[in-house]
Amino acid sequence: MFNNREMPQLMRELHRLEFDYDNGHGIDFEPYDEFMAPDDTTDWFRAWTGNNGVEGTNYLIFGQDGTGGMAAFWLAREGFAILEQPIVFFGSEGRLGVVASNFANYLWLLAANVGPLEATEYQGREHSHNEQFASFASAHAPDAAKSPQSIITAARQEFSNFVSHVSGLCL
């Protein structure tokens, strides 16, 4: 089990930036100041899967979209720091997907106006540039700059078992 459940300072700084929905042209995301509490995460995960026998300890939920879909770090890489863990999304209507392989890649998705929900729906279309997120990504993850398509494709390939793993827990 992962012991450090404190939100990293860099993520706190990111969450101080404005996530603007911009009438459907921006990012549909409401960041949290702290990770969801472990007991609340387990309660939510049990409700999402319909399975009271599962735990939510492998997820650090850090925000939600306007419909209640949750974005989380999936603690899939043993021995790796939080910011090196993959980011996943659980939609309120059952949508499920890997968003990015790590926080650095996630920053570059935000720079392209692609949030967690938008990443799971991504079809290769270009999004508008978001200057505040691009500046943040350039300052904190300059070597990770890639297109949304390449970030999402690489994450889906690396963590191709995520959807089947979670789906297998659902009742």
C-alpha cells in the first residue's frame, strides 16, 4: 500500500490556476485542494463499481468534472512517487480511461485544453491552446512536451489493462 497520501506542492500550485469550462470550449474540471480522504475514496469506489468487497486505496482522487466524474492518480507503479503515477478518470455515467502516464504529461494535456474528461473522449481533434497551463507546463515539465494524441495514446498503451481491471471489479 502507498503510505504518502499528501498532495504534492506542485499539484497544489497547479490547482490554484483557473480551470475554465468556457461554455464547452475549455476544461470541465473542478480541482480539489487535498486528495479525497481514504475512507471516502473507498466508499466512492464501492459505489462506482457496485462492489462492497473492493477498496479504493489504489486511487488518489484530486478533482471532478461538472457531472461528478472523478480524476485520480492510480497507484500502479510500486516504489514511484505520486507525480510519476498514471492519471485515470472515472466518469459519472461509467466512462473509464487512462488520461496520462504521469503528472508531467498531464500538464501538457492541460496546455492543450484537454482535461481528464476530455482525454477519455479524445478523438484526435485539435484543442485550443491554454496559455496559463502552457506556461506552467513549460516551467515544470519542459521535457515532456508532446501532442495530446501522443500523450493519450502512450498512456493507453502502457496501461492497457486499466479498463479491464476496473471493469472486472464491477458487479
